[in-house]
Amino acid sequence: MNYQELHKDKIQEVPGGTLCQVFGDKEKASCSVALVHMNENSNGVRHYHNDITEIYLFSKGKGSININGNINEINDGDCYIIPPNNIHYIESNEEMDFACICTPPWIESKEFAVNEEIKGENINKTEITGTLQKLSDKENHEIRLYETTNEFITSDNMKNYKRVYYFITGEGIFKINDKEYPIKPNICYEVNKKTNETIIPNTELKFVVVCDDLK
């Protein structure tokens, strides 16, 4: 079962919508993953992080992301990487779903809300240049973004990590130890170490895999 259905008890109210933390809030992880739903015509908090990089992966809904006073339209499949000390927030025109990945993990003491609109450098959305793009590659975790129509099979190296798959666009079948589960946008699956999984696309798929060496 996908993560959102399996862990309804972890969904919490946040300004403008709801948030479901996948991991990184309690485990000794080196990054964190949260699934966010924003209500129609709502705003996130204008904020920045002093030493956290945030990765936003948008799977559903229309809106904009404001980065240092620069407004960027959001479309399904967009990815933004926001380094530390960049002021940003999201505005929804309709209901939106996206994943937020933080490296190192998000903690409240490292998020700073601001009221003023500060004009600074913009950050363009990440463009895919091939079937795989590494969004983060550190000693204890790896974040990979895929865009492919080919079958995907877990590598032996990936099996040494706990893994989270977040599907951004496209449809297909996700096989975990020979059990089949549906793939569609905004579906998230959590997979334990040593597990075998295969992704079979029905359309072009765009998805992220987060591998973390949880202690």
C-alpha cells in the first residue's frame, strides 16, 4: 500500500494544507522526506533555512514558487533545489501535491520565517538532461531523479539503503518482492533494505528515489 494510505495517522495540519513526514523526523537519517498537500488558493510560510537544502518535487496542481521575490510558475513534474539562505514560499491556485526533501533533515530550529519581500537572485527549475540526475550524493544518502520509459530494477548497491520512491508524473506498476502496486502521480512507497523491487512504466515516468543509511 502507498505511504499516504498506510500512515494516515502521521498526516498533520500545517499552514495552507497538510504534511505527512515519511522519515527524518525521529530516525537518525541524513535527510528527510515529507509529502505535502496544499489547499486551493493558499500560501505557505515565507522562510529560509540557514544550513538546509530543500528539494521540491511537484506532482499535481497549479501555483507558483516565490524565490527571493521572483515568481516562478509551477507545472506538474517541476523540480526546484533551494540552497540555504534563500527566502522562498509557495502559493497555490488549486489543490497541490508535492514532496519536500531536506538535506540535512528538517528541524524547526533551522527554519526562519520572514515577513519582508527581499529581492535577490532567482533559482531556475531543474532541467533533466538524461534519464538520471543526482540531486544529492553524500556519504550516508543519495537522492536520484529519473525520467524514463524503461524498466527499472533495484541495483545491489541501493539494496544496502532504506529507500523512498516518490512518483511525480506518469503511470505504471511497482513490484515489491513480486507483489504489484499501482503507480500514479503523488504515490509514495517506502522500501526496506535487502528488498527487491521493479518499476514497469506504462507511460514515461518521472520519479525520485531517496536512499538513506538509517541508523
